[in-house]
Amino acid sequence: MQVLVINSSSTATMTEEIAEAARLAASPRMAITAVNPQDAPPAIQGAADGDAALPARRLRAV
């Protein structure tokens, strides 16, 4: 089974941490891929940041 995790912020280090946590929680048969947009805010801290993060036009796989 494959799981795609989408971090809506552009912070790659956070995406990597999310991916690692998902891998630790997943069964051995699960393949975890985590991505984040490159052109979104570095953090989603309110409605304006959320609006700026959508749509995620470009995703970067980690």
C-alpha cells in the first residue's frame, strides 16, 4: 500500500519529519511518500497562509 502525505507548507525539513513519523507508525508493507509545495508559505499560521498555500501547483517529493 502506498500513502501520500501532503504538507501544505513549503518547509522541507518539516515535511521530512512528518514523513519519518509516518514511516515509524506505518506497517512494513506501507510505502510513505511525503511532499510539499515549493511556492507556499513556510508555515500555515492562519487563514491568509492557508489561502496562499492553495492550490498546491508544484509538489516536491521527500
